[in-house]
Amino acid sequence: MKKLFTIVLLVSLVCGALFAQAIYENPEGMKKIIILNNAFEGLEETRQCYNAKEWHKSYSLGQIIDDNLWFTPSDDAIVKTVAYADLYTDTCDLATFRGKLVSLIKDNPAYDYDLFVGPNQKESSDVWYKGWCIIGNEALVFMPNEGITDLLYVAENVGLVPATGFIFENVAGEKVTLKAEQLADASIVYEGDVITLVCGSTKLANVKSVTVEGITKDSKVSGDGVYRMVMLPNADGVYGVEAPLLGNRAGTWYPTATTAKHPYAGAYSVAELFAKFGVTPCENVKVVSYADGYAREEEFNHFAKKYIAWHASAEYITMGMEQSRKEDAVYNVGYYILKDEAFVYIPETGINLGKVFETIGMAGVTQYKLTYADGKVLYIYGTDIPSFSIPAGNDLVTIEAM
């Protein structure tokens, strides 16, 4: 009996040594699988754009309104954006308008007109060659390349309230008053890069605003009509300030109304996802479709700047500024394969671990550790892998080679 016990003990020690060796030698091949479906818990939900045509340097219209307008109406007031030449008009409520960004010609030399960009602006409804935006009793005035040679035309179509005189003020606070009859001889033109009021021998460089005489910041105004116009390129926060934001032209922002009900509806930072699971930096990330095996490699640092979100086609795709329209995203992604880790997506049909291991090159060891979202742990032997399937809706988080 003693001899039998000694043999059993020796076998146990040998097996234990072999198991310890498997743990600490870091066997060749993939060491960890992260189930993408369950990987986003605890990460910050963000909103990101997919398939933007371009990204443009821009300013916040909401910030411009806050910094420059005197008589801002309620958020449900209608803002009118009007084309300079043909008076084509697009409208939206002020709350929507405030969320738009504006990219001016000076910061966007590839275009000869100013753009509205960002998540609140549809490309198809943007007004080209904008003249002005009427916001309650004030207006933001754009500056055409040829200048405003007919100031009466602007005053009439903006709806500038008739008055005996108008006060022109520049960015330095200097003021010039013109009588109503002088407007016919006045223009606002470029002198070099300087937007300048010219009326006979009178000049005012860097003109910023035109205000009905007698109106101050503390005045009470009511009814229709514009009492003050602000030259947008010389507005506070724009003049002398490099455009601080980047706004998308075209594209769709996620989550959408369609995807908002998904358990993980946000767009999640790949870099934060990698950090959560301690992913080892490597040279490339291999992206593989579960549908047809299509594969593409992306440079690690490039891929880490992207975001992953649940798409309207009922699958995860990459998006964000780093996901260019030219590059496009891989659909039906089943695998993001790195050096030591791989992210695996479980489609509605489920997955077979044998096929997954073969695809990603999982390390061949005696035993694997499966960890679930509730903290439960399951160990399975390598010999059981070919027949082990994981259905959709499973709360498995990681599989580690032990």
C-alpha cells in the first residue's frame, strides 16, 4: 500500500511540474482570446463619425454666438442661412445651429466657399457661397472673395432695421458712424488680407460689426428686423485665432437611432480596449472576416487610434477620424489578431473553438482557462477544444492558454 501511495505521489508531482512548465514558459502562439461581444464593459462611450468625406479646420458656431451676439433668442428660434447671390435659404432651429461648425476659406484653401461641417450638418443641405445667417435680431455675415461692394444689397436682404445712422466697429474697438444715405457709397472690401470699411476717404480696417445707431448691448429689442451684423471672419474667437476644431463633411455619427438600443451602443476607443486587456504592442493587426475569410493587415499604432462601434448592419466596425473613407472598414469582422492576443466576435450562429484556434494560431497547451463576465472560471483540456462551441449571447470574456 505504501509503495502504491509513493507511485501516485510521484505521478502527481510530475504532472504538477509539467503543468507549471506550461504556465511559466509562455508557449509559442496566441496566448489570450478576448471575446469582442463582451469586451466593452467599463469603457467610456463616445460618439464617432463613420465614412466622413473630409475633416476640416473649423470653429464652433455655438461659441461664436456666445462670444459675439448681444440678443440671442431661444433655442427653438429659426436660423436662416442665406446664399449671397441667389438668396437660396436653408433653415434650422438655433439649438441645431449651435451644434454646427464653420470652416472658413482662410483656413480651408482647397475651397473657395465657407463650409458648415460637423455632426449637425448634412452635406446635401449646406448652403454654398453663404452671405449671412440671421439669428433673431442679429446676423453673422460672411465675406465673399470679391468683398461686399453693395452694402445696401446686404442691408436690405438681411433686414437691417432702417435708421438715421449706423456704427461700424473694428476688432480694436475703434468706431466710425455713417449716416443712412452714406451706405450707398460704402463697401466692405479686402485690402490685402484686411477686411476694411471704405466710404469715400473714410476707412476702418478689420471691421467687426455694424450696429443700428442708438442700440447698445443693454437695449431691449423686439419684433422682426436685424439691429446688428457681425462680420464672421473678424468675430471674437475667430479673428487672429487659428481654427481649433476638426469637423467632418458627410459621414454618419454613431450611435444612431437604430443602434442606440444595443447593450454597448457607444463608439469605444481601441487604445482603451487594448489597455483594459493588457494587449502587447506589436507590428500589425490582422483583420479577418468570419464570412468569407477576407483579411487585411493594419499598422498597430494606426489601428489603435480607431474606435469600434455597433453598426446599423448589426455588426461591429471601426470608425473615427483615423478610419478614412478611402481605407473603408472591414465588414463581417470575426477576428482582430495581434501577436499574443486576439479579439474574436461571436456572430448569431456562434463559434467553434477548434476553428477559432486554427484561424488565430492559438498556442497548443494542455489546458485553457475560460473567464466569464460574472467572474466564473472554467478550465477545459486541449483535447476538448475541437468539439467546444460557444453560442451567441454567451457571457464569456477571455480564453487563456495555461
